[in-house]
Amino acid sequence: MNEWKQNVRQTDFHPATRKYYLSFKKVILSLLHSIEGG
């Protein structure tokens, strides 16, 4: 059961989606950093 969940999770993330998610995460982190610094 757990193995099946992992497989679904891996196939759910297409390379393009993952790339978009990573860049989005980077933007969010930089925004949070600027808010904390400001």
C-alpha cells in the first residue's frame, strides 16, 4: 500500500511541473527573506 503511494507521488510530478514548483518555491523563499530583512 505504502509502495503504491510512493509510485503515484513520483509519477504525479512531471519534470515540467517539478521545475515550475522549484522555481516557484525559490520565489516564495526570496519574498519571505526580503520581508524578514525589511
